[in-house]
Amino acid sequence: MLYSFNWLNEFISLSDLQPQDLAQLLNERGLEVEALSSEKLDHVVIGQITKIYPHPNADKLQICHVKKDKDQAPLSIVCGAKNPKTGDKVVLCLEGAVLPGNFKIQERKIRGELSQGILASKKELGISSEDDGGIFILPTSAPIGSRLDEYLKTNDTILDVFIPPNRVDLMSHIGLARELSSLLDKPFRFPFEPYHHKSNTSNLGIPKGQMKYSKSPKLPFVPYKNSFNVKVYETDICPYYSGQMMKDVQIGPSPYWLKKRLELLGVNSVNNIVDITTWILLEWGQPLHAFDLDTLEGGIHVKKAKSKDQMLALNEDQLTFRGDELVIRDDKKNLALAGVIGGKSSAISDKTKNIFIESAVFAPYDVRRTARRLGLNTASSFQFSRGVFPHTSMLALQRACSLIQQVAGGSLQGSPYEEGSFSFAQKSITINQEQLNERLGYEVPLNEFTDWMKKMNSKVTKRFSNIKVTPPYYRKDVNIKEDLIEEWARLKGYDFVPKELPVFAPQKSLNNKELNFLERIKHTVKEQGYYQAINYSFVDHTLHSEFLGEKPVADIPLGPPIFLTNPITQDLNSLRQSLLPGLFQNLLFNMRHGEDFGRLFEQGISFFKTGNRFEEKQYLSFMVWGQKKDIWNSNPRPTLFDLKSSIDNLLTLIQAPDWTWTDFEGSFPFLHTKRRLLLKIQGQTVGFIGAINPMLSDQNKIRGDISMGELNLSLLLNIPKTEFKFQKPSLLPSVKRDISLLIPNEQNVEEILNFMKSHAPAEFRQISLVDYYEGVQKGFRSVSFRFIIQGSDKTLSEKQISSLQQPMVKALLKKYPVQIR
Amino acid sequence: MKYQEILKTAKDELSQAPDTNALYQVRVRYLGKNGTITSLMKELKNLSPEKRPAFGQQINELKNAIEEHYQNRKKTLKKSEISHEVSKDFLDLSLPGPTPKGGAFHPIEQIIQKTSSIFTHLGYKKVSGPLIETDWYNFSALNIPPDHPSRDNQDTFYLDSEHLLRTHTSPVQIRSLERLKPPLAIIAPGAVFRRDEIDSSHSPHFHQMEGLFIDRKVSMSHLKGTLSYFLKELQGSSAKIRFRPSFFPFTEPSAEYDSSCFICKGKGCSLCKGTGWIEIGGCGLVHPQVLKASEVNPEKWQGFAFGMGMDRLALLEYGIPDIRLFYENRMSFLEQFENALFF
């Protein structure tokens, strides 16, 4: 929230503080100052004209001698305006000044005569939006040499303070000044005398002696009969309602001081009446609403809206009510959505003469809900959602009336209407020394504690070792002893808290099976040369489902998409059900930036919904493209085999039981129909790999050897591991034997290899592929297998080896259409 | 006698052999199948039985002597041959080996692992929680009732009236308290989601780490000691900590904690905007309402909780200017983290 240093200074003397000091104090007390900006008009001072004579070379110009210091020679300024006279107090803008609109003032020669700056008009200074044809002539009392911003009180520093949501009491200049009065131990002062027709005392929760009043005249509240009735039907939602009629106000633009201050606090000026309601909100934290009294038909009713009833709001939104909204109505129509926005029909316009000002309290929850549902986040709804104190509603209303009289004239019509009640009572909290020490970790000086509580306007009583603290009515955030501890810590600062590592009590062991498993997977994949990607969990549903198609991904039916009810944009509107679309976007991004090699993996969650249950499943996905060529590797492989071996490797390292890669049916629209494999373990599909569908490459204008794959880790996690069994290495020598086969293209090699493995005698310790090439004979591949053979208790002879190998080869030739080369 | 003659000639021939090949030929001539020694052996059977042992012994001695000379000569020749070969060797050692496999964790993952390990060494256990949360775990149980304005600060993605994407890792506090009774010390890193517009320092999907410590008589000084230890492990022993009063509904008292600046170490620089301090996260003593919501008696047990942003920490730690770079997953970005300093 934005605060004006000058405005705060009206309520508590800050003359001995720099804005930076104030910011530091607030920061130390838990009120973070997020920004600090100065509003200054340098090199613009008040001068007095000592002489005027015509410009020798220009008919329309004249030269003014302007004095800005009694003792120094006057400056010479060329001026085109006709209104200045000798002796006038004027605004002198010197070299270095920057006027609104980035108008930089420089010394320069105009038609041969030196001008040491300019004499500014109201428009040039931003004081008026219209050009009145002349320069700004100040009253004769204006002090020569003073800065204009000081004279007009427009030099200010704006503090952007983060107000925690529990400190509603600070959401106004008076509220923050009240806090500062406690923090700085300085009296709070009113630059005007607050008036309350009932008690005639103002109550901000500050003890009497600590508040000072100025001697400004009281606002005359004339007892006068209201000409219409106000009735509050929903006292739960509207616990307090007050209002005042005013006659014969003159709607018009706001005076400079009003406009300027609102502008500094980020609010655009509308007209004098609306600006005063804004002023009151910023000063008191009390939203007001002004109605055009002459548009009202009958009395004011505060009640629930009629279902399907409509209202054209001030912002031109046509609102349709549900029936649970609180509205302000007259006998015939809706006037305003309570606490949120006014209606167009009763709005203040240029023609308005008589007004009704409302100062009420509406329940936070209701305003919040209505504002959210209708998407109307106004300054008023924001304030009401946080909370408004009825204790000061009447004071704010009266202050508003007084200011309106000042800027728009008019007179009060009758006494203010008031309905509702509130209490200043607050629950007391008891705390003792031990509790303070135990939570803070050091000995808290009790006297200082009670002093601070008193400074914060709490009532404090001591009984034996117990301290009873009753916070002031506006501290709704102080309810339990922990709140008192926090309040102390905040006021005293945390630098007193010593540093101490706690001694650990032994904890029960956690079964972190899943986390450990995921960490192991991630490490293993990374060690195989993959780079970890992290993508958003939300995706563009259309793109996502276009990419995936409708078929199950690794045995998981996609199920209904899970949409966010309030996405930021449509391209992030649903939760992902596969990590591949995200990795594919990464691929496209990489390719656009000329990255022709990539090994990406992502380990993360996909989201599913069955019935009303949401499920989160762990996935591991890969996007692989290009090969790094080097001098040792002249014959790069298809990337799909890199991916396949990486997964084989991964499965070995996590001790997965035997797995198979198989062909499959079904459409994965992103995969090449002839180059894709399903990974199965114990009959269960746990993942797939494949080369990119060339159609997809073409659509996206990408080229290159691209493969991808995805594993369902939630399934893999629950598959039992192969048991580790140690085998003593044999001391006998081993023998290598190779066999080369011609295998037809339609016969897959893995089947041959598996056949050999299952038919080979126990002495054949290892069987592996050692050579593969195409082009020996059309339709065939030449494949060499190597056997590592080792006897179990004695060295095998050549003859024995042959007789071991024979039956297996015979069976192979019988079963498969292969030939020995 | 023939013996001395043969030995001498053999020695001469062995000594004159220019290389190991020639040497071997000499050996074959004397000791091979058809060599001198074999023919001498054949003569043995022509001798009278009483002469045979002595002659046999002589042949044996001769054979051993030749073999010994051969072996010695072979050693010498081999040595010079290898030396010669080595001296003539050519291999350009400036050539690179095969391209290393590479591979790297995402910088955010690295920060998660680095920070986690600091706490797990202290005895904290790593746990996780769901990303889709209910209103209860994300808000109400954390002392943020439905109409609480604190909800304004964390703009939330909703899935339906009851389910949402967690806006912080704090729900894991409740889940852990429910599952594991105190005392406990856990950390919970993971993804969180807020409806923030994307810019250089905001992402709607980012990562946090939550810490929770519950025991008897826990104080702010324990919290400060723990986080001070953490910052020193992360940034070196000169790292300093500062607590600033703050507000969170689920801790009371609450604080924000800052570290002395990673770059200037407190002197003031552009990273810390001249303050010497960098904001790391929020912390505080667990609010009694939070303990009650998890059915833990706040009169018996107290604790502290802390949180920190992993993305932010990674930005600071690696000097990365824009959070969006994390989610582009570009190879030339990720490859740089192969050798990022960690552990």
C-alpha cells in the first residue's frame, strides 16, 4: 500500500526523520517497505520580477529581470506571456529543471538574447490541464527563493509498504500514523478536530493523553429531519451503516492539492466529490460511496439482491445477481453492489446537486466472495475484504462532509443517519516470564515487555508472575500468547535471539522407498549422459491431446483431462498426462536455436482422474536427437538404439527382473509405426520407446534423427527386484567361439539370441552379438554371435566344446530360416 | 673334446645374432628338433652302457649352458629392440579421447540436492507430498480459513471447489505431522504453483523446500541456529544470518531470514541492491492452530518451520538472470551445469 510521507507527518511529527529512516524503522518492525520514491521539483523556485522590457529582436517577446535572492543580481528571462507585471511573484525554472512531460529547462539564447530559464505557466507545471494563456502569478506573500514544491507542499516521498493481511488497522494513513506514534513514542495529532455527534470524543484506541487536536473549527452538524428513511435488512452482513445528505454541492474538478496527492498515491482524479471519497479511504481506511440524491426514488434499503435482477455498474458492466449479493436499493432499483461498486443510475455526474454519502461496514467474507465471483476488484472491495472498523466510520463520514464543503461547497442536510453497534472490548491474554523465555530462547526483560505493550496501547496488569495484556480494539490480530510473543519479537527485533542448534531426539525411520528409488533413477540416467529437463505441470490441452492421441500411454488410460478452473492463459489450461509433449516443445525450442544434439530426460509427475479421485504418477521420459561425432566413432547409430541401451542399462542397474522389448499395435500418433517398441516386465507394460513419426517432423519443420520414450515409474517401483546372488569366479580358462549366421530381414535378431540363450548348455557363460552388417546377400543380414565357454570343474577340450555347441545350432537351424555362413 | 668346441661356437653364434629372430634361429640349430643337441642325443644309443651316463650328463650340461646363453642374449636384444621401437614410436597424444557421455542435473535439482543434503546430514528426513492438494491441507489446516485475506497473497490454481494445486510446500507439514508423530525433523522439497504472470523473476510453476522440526521446548534460538548452520554450509563459514519480523498465518512468531550477500559478502553490491543482505525465505515457530489441526498437543510439543525458494536460490547461486531459462530446457543452458559446483 502506498503512503505519503507528508500525509503521515500531518498526524505525527516526522520532521526529525528522513523518509529512509522511516523506511528502515518500518522494515525492522515487520512492515516491509518495498519501494521508496521521491516526488521533487528541483531547480524550480519562486522569483520576483524587477523589470520588464521588450525583446530587441522579437515583437512578441519581452525580457524579464527576475530576482530569486535579495542580494544577488536578477536573472534575465525571455518570456512570451503578456500577463506578468513588475513586482509579480512568479515561478522561475532554472537550468536543470525537468517539468512534467520531460520538459528539460536549459539556458539558451532566444533571438540573440540570453534566457537563463523560463517563467512557467500552470499548465507547464502540471497544476492545470488547460492553458490560461499566461504565466503562473503567485500571491504576493510567496517567499522569494523558496522551492515551489515546498511552497505548494507537493514535495513528498511515497512509501510502498507491504501490509500483512492480519494488520487491517494499518491500511490507512491514520492507521499507520497511529502505529508510528506507538513505535516512535510520539503523540498522535489531528490537524482537524474530529467530531462525533453522539459522544463528542474521537476514539482511535489511543489513550487520551497521547492524542492532540488542532483548533480548527468544528463542523456544524445541524439537527434537521431526514427526508427519507434508511433501512438495513441484513444486519449480519451490514453491522453498521451511516450516511449524510448534502445539498447544493458544486461538482467540478478537484483543486490541485487534492488531485496531486491522489496522483502521488496512484489514483486518477475523477471529480471533487469522488476524489474526497478516495481521500477518506486513504486517510481512514473507510470506503465511502456518494449517491446522486435526486436520482433516488424513495428510501435506501440495504438488503439481498433479487435473483436475476440487474444493475449497470459504474464501469459499464451489466451485472446480473444471483440473489446472495448484498445491494443498496431504493424503492424501485438497485443503486450499488454493497462495498464493491456503485451503479451508473445513481452515480455522481456533472449535473449532480444534492448527494447522499454512505459510510458503512460490510462483512469481509461476503464482499470478498461477491467481488471475486464478478471479477470486480475495486479499492473498496479490497478494503472491505480485509476489514473496516465501524468505530471510525462516523468520524470518517464527518471528515468527508467537511472536506466536501471545502472543495465543493454545499450544506449539510439534517443530521447523519446511523444504525449499528460495535464494541471496544477486547479479550485479555495472560502470559508469563517462562513462556516468553522458552519461545524466544533468551531472558526477556519483563519491564521492557510491559512498557512496549503499553506503548502499543494495550492495557497491562501484573498479577504475581502473570502478565495480563488487553490489546486495543483495532488489534484483531492479537489473540493468543504466541501473538504477544510475536509482537514483542517484532518490536524488540530478532537480533537478540541467540543461535543454537537443537539436540535431536531420535526419530522413527521413514520408509522412503519411492523417494530413494526416484533419486537412484535420476542419478543413473544422468550418469548415462542425459540432461535433466524440468517442464511446467500444466499444458495446453488441445496441443497435448493432439500430440498424444487417444490411446493409452504405457497401459494407463489417459482418462478425462484435468482442467484448471482459472488458468493464466489457455496455453496453460490443463494438467499434463505425459511428460513427452513438454519434452517435445523443448525439442522444438532447441532446434529453433540450432541445437542439433540433445539428450533430455525429465522425471516428474503426470496427473490422472478416475471418478472423483486425482492420481499423481511418477514418470521418466526421454527426448533424444542427433549424435555427437568424434574421430573414434565414424559410424553413428540410430538414436533409438542409444535410448534402448540407456533403458536396458537403467533396468540392469535397478535390478529389474527380465524385460522384453516387443512390437505393438495401437496408435501413438507421435511415433514411427515401424520403429517403436513396448517395454514389458513380467507381462506388464511399463513403457515404450520409438522414433519420431516423420509426419510430426514434417509438420513442425524439423529434421534429424529423433527418438523418445516414456517409462511409468510408479509401476516400475512396485515390480520386485531380482535377487542378488554372488557367484565365485571360475579359475578355469575360458574359450571364445564365434558363429556367423545369415538371417532374413523379416526374422528379428533378438529372438535368435534369446533362443541361443535358452538352448545353450550351462558351460556357455555368455552369448553376445559381436558383428552385424547388411549387404552380404539381398534380404539377409550377416550377424555374428560370440560364445564365452568355460567348464565348471575341468578345462574343456576342443572336441567337448563342439559337441556342446552342435545340438543348439542344429535346433536353431531347424526352427529358424537362418544359414550358417 | 667336442663339448667345449660346440659350446664355444654356439656362444659365438648367439652373441653375434643381430636380433631376436636370428637369435631364435641359432637356438633352433642347437636346441631344436633337428638341432645339434638332438643329434648328440641320438649318438648316445651307440655308446656302451657304462659310458652313457657320463656322456648324457655332458649333453645335458651343454644344453643348459646354451639355453642360459640364449636367455641372457635374448634379454639384451629384447631390451634394445623395445628401446628402439619406443624411440621410433608415433602417436599424437593431442588427439581427444572419445567424447565424454556428459549428463547433468537441472540446476534446480542440483540446488534441491545441495540444500537437502545439508539438512539430511543434520538428521532431517526427506519426504514429499502431493501436488494436487485439498483446501484443508493447503489452507485451513495451516490456519488460513476460507475468508482469510492471506489467500489473496497466494493466487491459487483450482481444479474444482475442493482441489487445487498446492501454493506452497507447507501442506507437507500437516501430512507429516499426521503420519509421523513427534518428535520429528523433515524437509520436503518440491514443485508449487501460483497464478503469477510469467516474467524474469516469476513463474507459475516453481520449487520450494519446506523444513519442519517438532520437539519439546523449541525456541526461536533453535530456529536461528539451524538456519545459520544451513547458510554457513551453503555459503561458507563467513555467511551471516538476519531475521526480520514478518507475518505468516501458520507460524507465530514469524520472521523472514536473510543471508549476507552471496557475492559481496555484506559490503553491498548490485545483487543485494547495496543492502549487503539477500532474502532467502520465511520461517517461524509453528502456530498452535497448525499443531491442533494435525492432532498434536501444542502444550506438549512445539516446533519451527521454514521455507525457501529453490528457483530463487538457484538463480542466486549460479548468477542466472532470468527464471524463464530454467523451463526452456535448452541444451546449451543445461550442458553448463555438468561441472557446476556441487557437493
